[in-house]
Amino acid sequence: MNLTELNRIATAMVAPGKGILAADESSGTIKKRFDAIGVESTEGNRRDYREMLFRSREAMSQFISGVILYDETIWQDAKDGTPLVKLIESSGAIPGIKVDEGTQALPMCPGELVTVGLDKLAERLKKYYERGARFAKWRAVIDIGSGIPSMTAIGVNAHALARYAALCQAAQIVPIVEPEVLMDGDHDIDRCYEVTTRVLNKTFQELRVQRVALEGMVLKPNMAISGKKCAKQAPVEEVAEKTIRLLKACVPAAVPGIAFLSGGQSDEEATAHLNAMHKLGPLPWGLTFSYGRALQAAPQKAWSGKAENVAAGQNAFSHRARMNGLASKGEWQSSLEKKAA
């Protein structure tokens, strides 16, 4: 393992003013997104949509540091025969790959899930590296509800995340470690804070046991945030303050960077929260975004599967990428959104 090179890539992934585009929706998820805009989810349409994003020169070269791809996408070529991976590289961004294989019910733990995909992961990572992937992603899902999460669910998911991360580093690939505490419930921000603390502490304990070099990884956590069904939604400043307090307590300074998931927040909420965190003074690690829906909802709607809308789709993507790029330096203002509109 060349840790210097892993650290260089991890640091580039969280460079100031840039963040990661999560374009790794599974076939089922992208079908739902395409259904919402009246587009059939064929392999060709999925390719055309992602090619539109990767050819958005302004967004990709100025505000996107890396792109997480789905297995189908990493092997696809653009319409002119150029591998999509090469389009990403030519913009100066780093190609990455989602390597987990989704979730299964966790035995003896009703309502809880474990992420799978460790079998044969070492062989898959070799092939992805040859194709150009320099980082990977594995998502663990922790739900908050009555009597959950259990320590069992937190423990098995943290263990799997750490095993995945060690396999990545052995394959000279930077692991994005993503323990996501879901915001789907009716819990308040303090319950989210408490569960996320337990999840992150257990995750870093397992990473150390598996001998993962913290200098060669990126963390992709949720923010400390109210559940979607909670009657009292915490304001932007409280989300920022509690998230930073939580991360400072749990994430060692050796980690080069943290790239948040948006987790169901609206486009502007995800941007405003990230921006507010950067107002809270110097941080021990790079802090940026790794958004999927919060970067893509607007371009998907603008594009709507029509070739004549490609420029409109690219403009919408560039706008959201620029807003989040500014937020990752604490320079975003809501008035910038209104100007664009």
C-alpha cells in the first residue's frame, strides 16, 4: 500500500471549493427518478443522462473533485465511444465506484439492515482499479425508531465498513466510509446526535482494529439533523453547530476530509447547512459535499430525457455544483439562488 498516494487522492477529493458527485444510483433508484420526469429507464437513457453531467465542463472542472459511479456506468462508453471514466478524468475529476451490493435484513434484529458485498470484493476492486477507479464507496444504513438501532446493527455495519476499507487500501483505492443514520423518522436532532455519536465511535474503533490508515480515507456521514417527520425542525445554525461538535468529538484529525451525504434534504437546505458549518471557524479536516439528489434533482428536471434540453440540464447542474462549491468555503448566500432563478 502506498499511503502517500492514497492520502494525495483523499486530500484532492475534499479540496476547498470542490465536492463529490454521487452518480451511483442503483438501477431501481434511477428508475424512480426517471419515472418522476417521464423518462424510460433504459441503459441508453441512463448513459445519455450521465454523459450530460460529465460533459458539463464548467461544473466538472471547477466544482467537482470526484464522481461515484455505479457498476453499469463505469463500463459504459459515451455516444462517441469515449469511456465515461475518461470524460471524468479529462475534466480533472477523479473516478470512483460504489462497491456495496445493497442491504439485507439483519437476523434477530427486526427492522434493521446490514450491507452486503464483501465476498469477492478484492477481485472486483482489482478490475475497477484497472478501469480507472481511484476511490470506492460503501454505505451502511442505520435507522432510528422504537428500540432501534441496536448495538448489534451498529456493530455489524461498522465491522463491514472497516473490512471494506481495508480491502480498498490493499487494492490502492481510497475508501469512502459511509455510515448513514437515516433522517426518515420522527426523532429530534438530539436523538440523531446521540445515535450518530455511537455509530461514528464504533466505526472508528473497527477501522483501527482492521488496521485501516485513517490518512488514506474519506468519511461520508449524515449531519446531525431532525427526522423528516419530527414536528420541530432544527434551524440551520443548530444543525451546523451540533454537527461540527459531533464530528470534532468523534472524527480523528488524521482523516483528510469529510464529505456529507444530503440524505433527503432539499437542494438549498443541504447547501445552507454546509455553508453554516464553515462559518464556525477552522476545522481539523476538509469539509465538503458528496451529494446525489441534492446535485441532480434540478438537472434531471431540466433535461427530462430530451436531447434539445441538454444545455438546460448542464446549466442546472453547474448552478447547483457552484452553490455547493461556495458553501464548502462558507461563501454561499441564499440571494445567489434567487438571482439564478
